[in-house]
Amino acid sequence: MTHGLLNFIGGQWTESNAGQTLPVYNPATEEVLADVPLSTKDDLDLAVRAAAEAFASWSRTPVPRRARILFKYQQLLVDNWEDLARLVTLENGKSYAEAYGEVQRGIECVEFAAGAPNLMMGKQLPDIATNLESGMYRYPIGVVAGITPFNFPMMVPCWMFPLAIACGNTFILKPSERTPLLANRLAELLHDAGLPAGVFNIVHGAHDVVNGMLEHPSIQAISFVGSQPVAEYVHKQASAHGKRVQALAGAKNHSIVMPDADLDLTVKEIVNAAFGSAGERCMACSVVVAVGEIGDALVGKLAEAADRITVGNGMVEGVFLGPVIRESHKERTLGYIGGGEEEGALLVRDGRQDEASSGRGYFVGPTIFDQVQPGMKLWQDEIFAPVLSIVRVDTLEDAIALANRSDFANGACLFTRSGASMRQFRETIDAGMLGINLGVPAPMAFFPFSGWKKSFYGDLHANGTDGVEFYTRKKMVTTRW
Ligand code: NAD
């Protein structure tokens, strides 16, 4: 039985005035879980008014009191960890183990935000001149909005709202219309933690809500995470309307494997990074750059390891690779696999042949191409699916130069035992999130998520002290005594 999702506005579950809804599918079974309203600008306006009203008192609520609500919230998230993880798997498809890990990443963001009394502190210089002192005080900025993608329904919203509200802002979330269920659970738990009405709001929908947010005069800042073209658009539009904006975008992450790498560790890490979460991670490894003589052994072992992967419903124990998010995304992925063969890349493992790929649910088995050339679509585009491309080069310098040719620069990894190679990589790679001997340099609540080039639009990144800067503004006070 399906049900229509409600918006959460001013502490009330509120029906959208939208005439249109979209079905929310379980991608593993194709079952319809709910209908999500395509809310209108009027729905958004209601939420902005509620958030603006709540801002007056929330921004003046003592910071330790705000933090105490987040402590309570953290406890509720921990108490509901398994249920939250099940909900992530249900609507997104990733394995329960991955979903469980995602919930942890989200909880860590709440833990970081609960340090608000420390994070919100200003600075003073008692003697900036004779009898003059100067000090910086930090304040919230107002109503802020968050727009999130389908691939991390728990973690990505948690990059935004815990810190935003801890800093004294009020928040409106527009979750992905493809994975909107978890957001409502987050709102219920915030309510249970004692968050005052209007501090956190949800308006479900798609383009109309986003466009409304970008233009709304009472929204001060936009946090966006999603695909590159939309990130670029959001950044342009929001900036044109005078808003602060951070827009985290797509990726094409390269993993460089040196001849001296620990082969077993490398294969384990790359298989997880390429095929975990069905490749639907902005930190997924989508290109392996094999340096020198390690290539043949590496490709052989990657194919063997991919053969051992269990594909299926992420709820089932032992399943590693779940479905991609929608039928259309599966079709697009199959298009890239067919296109890769036409472009002349060598198909080493064909995920289309896996049994799950022809049954119910949007499954594509792990797919590996060798002999991929820069310039091929396989190398260039973010496929966002379990498709791994391998490029062969002779030297580390060539490998780094190749990775640096990509328009994207979210992350990059190096597998080596050499300190000199590690240093050369760290100093010359153009990417913001680096991994050494690990496949997924995952974003952490405590540090900024530092994508570069077309993987990020804006100035201040999400998380860590960048996040605090993004969600606050300052007053400088100079006093004569
Ligand atoms: P998406 O761009 O399709 O959607 C993201 C959000 O934007 C959704 O809320 C959606 O409703 C909205 N949106 C989509 N098209 C729009 C349009 N034309 N106008 C206005 N709003 C629009 O992204 P997705 O498919 O949900 O997520 C996957 C993408 O997100 C991948 O490219 C992935 O790399 C990226 N991502 C990046 C990071 C990062 O930190 N850099 C993290 C997670 C995901």
C-alpha cells in the first residue's frame, strides 16, 4: 500500500498543494513505496515564512541550549540506527552494511555540530591600538536551504542541517524526489529531540522547489549536492540572486596503482570503491590507472574479485552490489557499456550477463573495461554505476597527467609502498580528496569536503570549519575605553 508523503512546515505535517506526484520505488523490487508531491512555489513560500518566523527566536536561543537539542538528537539517531539504515536500503538500494555505515557518517555530522558553543566562538585582540580593542563575533545568517541527491539520503542532508541549525539558522530541505522517505524520519526525530517548530522544514519536490529556493528573497544561502550541470546552474542562479552558495558536484575519480603496490589490498579497496553502492558514490573509483608491469596481474585479480560479488537486494545478508536507482539509469548504464565496446575498449567483465541483470529490479552486474583510452566516453563521463575503466600508462607522472586532464577533481587515490611516489602524487594531483592505499577517501564531518574544478562550485566547502564559516557571518567590534 502506498501513501502520499507530506511536507514538514512550521512543525506540522502539511499536505502540498501540488497537483502532481511521483512514485518512489524500491529499486531492488520495483515496488512503489510512496508518492512524493512535486510541491509548488506556494508550498515553499509557506516554509520560508515559517522558517523566517522561527529564526527570530532560534537565532537568539543560547548556543549551549541549541547544542543540547543536537545531543538529544544524536542519541535518538543512535537508538534508531538500524531502522534508519533499513530505510536507506529500501529507497536507495545500497546494501544494508553500506547503509549502516552511511548512518554513522550522518551521526558524526550531528556530533560535530553539537560542538557549536566552541565552533561559534569569536576572537579578540585586547590591544589593537592604545586603549582600543577589537573583537570578532559570529552570528547565523538567516533562513538557509539545502538541496540533496538520491545517493546518500542520510549523510548528505546531515552535511547541511545539523551545522546550519546549530549555528542558529533555520533550514528548509528539498530532498531528492527519488529518495525522500528518510528525510521525513529525520524530521520526526528532530521533533522528538525538542527542536522548536519552524527551525527545520521539508518541502518535497523537484525543479520548481529548487528554482523557487534560488530566487526567494528571504533565503540567504543555498547548499547543494548533486550532478555537475545542476550544480553549475544552482551556483549561477543563486549567486545572481545575491545568495551565498556551495554546490558540490559530480566526479570521475582516478585510482593510480604503482608496480610496488600491495596487490591484494589494492584489489580489495578498488572493488569496494568501484562497485560498492552500485558505483553511485561521488567518491566512487571509476578509472584505474595501472602503471607499468602491474597491469595484467591487476586486471586479472579485479575480474576474479568481481566474479565473487553477490548482486541482489541490499536487504539480503551477503549481498554486496544492489540495484542502480531507476530503470532509466540502468538503461543509461547499458548504453555506456555498449558504447564502450563500440569505442574499442576491451570488455573484461560484462555485468549484463549476471543473472540479476535480467530479472526484476534495476540491477547491473560489475563491469570492467581494460585498454580504455583518454577521450573515450567511458573515461570522460561520470557513469555513476558499477562500471570500471582501466587505462594503462608507463609512469606515475603519466598517470597523474592523465587524471589531471579530467574536468572533474573530486578525489584521487594512489596505491604504493613508496613515500616518494606518495609525495609526488600529493603535490601534483589536481584533486581535493586524496586516498593513499585506500579506495574511498570518504568525507568526514570534521574536515571540509574539498572537491576541485567542476566537482565543486563556490568557495566554502561543506563540513568542518568551512561549514561553520558558510553558515555564519561576522561582526567586528572596535571599542575605545
Ligand atoms: P541531480 O543533480 O539529478 O539531483 C540533485 C538535486 O537537484 C535533487 O534534489 C533534484 O531534485 C535537483 N535537480 C535535478 N535536476 C534539476 C534541475 N534541472 N533543476 C533544478 N533542480 C534539479 O543528482 P542525483 O542524480 O540525485 O545525484 C547524483 C549526483 O550527485 C552525481 O553526479 C554525484 O557525483 C553527485 N554527488 C556529489 C557529491 C559531492 O559531494 N560532490 C555527493 C553526492 C552526490
